[in-house]
Amino acid sequence: MAWRDREKTSQLKDAFDRELLDLPATARWREWMNRVEAVIFAASEPVGVEVLKQLVGRDCSIDLLIEDIREELRMRPYDLVRVAGGFQHRTRPSYAGAIRAASCIDERAAGLSPAQALVLMTIAYFQPLTRTELSTFIGREVSRDAIGQLRHAGFIASGPRSPQPGAPYTYITTDAFLQHFGFETLRDLPDIEKLEDAGLLDKEKLLADIPSTMEAVEEEEED
């Protein structure tokens, strides 16, 4: 059955007319715009450029196509934005209040607690981090529950093992984190370069004097 499914998929791809050579140039461009916007609109996750290229002619520029779509959406309450390495439909931030009011969703209930946000922000800026390092940054122990909640939300995942004794696990952010907060890459985090240049976010400096009391936390991670 698997080979039949692959054969059907191949036939559908062969039947799909990417080039649209029978259409005038203007109509062809319009159809490509419609295809790209429709696929992005229908997708629950950001759509990558390589996927979009399968919808249009070989010589079509996806970047120019996106620019034209965004220009048409300029007066609309939503836009096409780059997030997590792809494109996604997003409502404009200025309409967030109206959306919350219409949905009767309490902003605090829908978001992270201040403690969760602090842990997530620290991981985002300084990943990969062990739980001991997180606790040192924040000034109090970060519990396994706090880590588990962020993992359950899909915002963080296990990273590479730390070179520290015992090789404890580290934590990193995910594409879901980028998508949720509207970042294309981690370099889009607010003022990260300015904070680093000013020495306000310096991992080595902050970790220079790890309190001995935190060693027990790291030992627990190995159990």
C-alpha cells in the first residue's frame, strides 16, 4: 500500500501546473500570490520557503511575491510575518486587545506566570543552560516542575549534555517558542546585542561564582 500512496503523490505532483505558461504574466503572478497566501493561511505552522517554491514557477521570486502580498495586506488587521524559519499569517499587535475581549480570555490565564517567563527568558538568552545554571542566574532554585511546565508548553527541550562534571542535561528553546512569540530567530530577541555589549547579559560573568549550595541541585539531575 505504501508504494501506491507514493505513486499517487507523485502523480499529483506531476499534474500540478507550477509554471502556468498558458496565462499572461500578470494573471500568472496573481495566481502564484493566491497559491502562496492560501497555503500559508491554511497551515497551522510556519511554512518554509522550500515548500512555497513548490507552488510557483522555477523563476519566481518568493521574496518578491511575499512583498506584493504584504503590500495588499497593509490596510488589513493581519500580515504575513517570518517566524521560526518560515512564513505565517499573524494578526497585528494593535488588535490583540480586541481579540482578547471577543474571546473572553483572561490575559494572565492565557500567558505565562512571571516565574515561568523569567525562566524562559533566561534560557532564551543564554542557552544551553543546566538547571543549576538557571538557578544561579535567577537567584533561587528552579524546580523540576517549572522546567516540566515549559517543556509541556513546547517552549523548551533538552539540549546537549553540559561539559561540567556529571554531564548534566541542558535546556534550549524550540521553534514553538519562536513561533509563539513571533521571532524568526533568536537574534530577534529584544535588544539582545545592546544588552550583551553593555555587559548586562554576560553568561560567563554571572556564572563565575556559582554558590556551593547549588551543587546539590546539579547532583539531583543525575539521579
